[in-house]
Amino acid sequence: MQLFNFSQPLHFMRFKWPALLLSVLLVIGSIGSFATKGINWGLDFTGGTVIEVGLNQSADLTAMRDTLSAAGYPDAVIQLFGSSKDVLIRIPLRPDLVQEKVGEAVLQALNAKQSTPVELRRVEFVGPSVGEELKQDGGMAMLVALIGILLYVALRFEWRLSVGAVVSLGHDVILTLGLFSILQLEFDLTVLAAILALIGYSINDTIVVFDRLRESFRKLREATVDETIDHAITSTLNRTVITSLTTVLVLLVLFFMGGALINGFATALLFGIAVGTYSSVYVASAIAEVLGISREDMLPAPPAENEVEQV
């Protein structure tokens, strides 16, 4: 299936410098947001108590928030969990609270105000040391993934493409984290999983472009490097658009219908896919071109003299 049928390659590399400048400004803005506003870490990382309760009728979240605020929990986060009768309550870690007793106290406060009984389903406590360990493990997971991709692309293609791929992935991760920092969206384990999934999605898109780039260098003997890159990107455009649109449709369903618990996951991937598609074109390929990628770097090495004599 082809959405587009181009008789001539599109001139993507004509705009590589404005695109790279835009990327640098966005990365600087994201890092600046980290430094000034930080990340709104969820309870998975900061510690706290997660309480799941069930009701016999649809929950009035506003009334429940008012009840818990009056009971001494103004910072409680209350969300629907699955159905309209299941509610998830998150109480952040506070030095004045005995976390082991928070679940019972919250249940008593709700039952004192609710017209129907509130049933306690589960209580989970995440300590601050566990949250700190999750931060370190999550950062290490992203670092290991980037190093593995760097080595893989360098061995399969060429070191300049390897650098372009890793810079592109770092660009995608930083901008996605920047979005969560600027908007102060909650960053929990589902968002971390989305960023790791984004790394895999983005490198897959980049590898497809690099593979076609290697073929184009072998076929287009008279073309310049910019023309060859333009040809490679244009020839993969149908595949990129179809794949991105299909993934975005699924994520839109998750975003609007998946509930609050999956909202961060869908948000990270929706933004990340848009940024990843852009970076595969204007960051990965452009960085490799700026570093001096040439046709000679992509062609197979000529046979050694002794091999030629034996033939």
C-alpha cells in the first residue's frame, strides 16, 4: 500500500540546519525546565500509600476529595480505576503520617461521609528507598539501551550513523521528559515503560532509513550525499507514515478510553512518536551527514590482493 507516489525525492536535507537549530533549542529548553521545575515524580519514585476501594454505585470523586481534604489529606490523588465504582487513592509520603495506618484512616473517613459503604480492596506502601532505587534502575535501563544501540548500529552500518542514531534517541528522550517537566505531568513507572518503548520504536524507524540509505549510496553513483539521503528518506516515507498513523490510532484510543492510570503512558508515546519520526529524518541522518558520511564509507570493502589472485 502506498499513500504517496513521488516522482522526485523530497529535499529534506535542504532544511537540516534550521531543523538542527530547532532541536538544539528544544533540548536546551527541556534541560532548563529540569533545572528549574524538575520532574513531577509519582508515588512509584517518591514513596507513599496506594489505596484501592470499591463502591456499590458510581463514585463522586469531587465529594471524596473534599472528604479526604477535611480529614487531613489535601494532597491525596483520587482517580477512577477500571470502572466508575472502583477508585484508586494515592497519598504522598509525609513525615507526619504513619503510612501503615493511612489505609484504615482513609477508609474510616470515607465511610463516615459516604451514603453507601466503601470496601477496602488493597493497600500498598512504597518506601522512599524503593522509589530511589527505581529511579536509579530506570536511568540505568535507558543508559544500557542507548549503549547497546550505539554498538549495534556501529557494527551493522558505520560509526557516523551510530552517533546520529544515539543522538537522535537522546533527543527524543530529553524532549519527552521535557514535556512532562514543563506541564508537570506525573512521571510514574508506566511513563518510564513508555520511554523505553519509545527508544525501541524510534531506533526501528531510524534503522529502516539507514538501511535504505546504504542501498541508495550503492545505486546512486553520481548523486551528492544530500541527494542520496533525500532519496533514502523519501523512499521510506510511505512506510513511516503508515506505521506512525497506525500506532497513533491505537494510542489515541488508550489516551481517551484507557483511564487515568494509562494516560501518562499514552501521552509519552503520542508525543514521543511525533518527535521520533521527526528525529529519524532531521537528527539521525543530518548528524551523520554533518559528521562527513560518504559513499566510500557505506560501500563494501574491496577484496584484498591475495584474494583477487586466488580467484
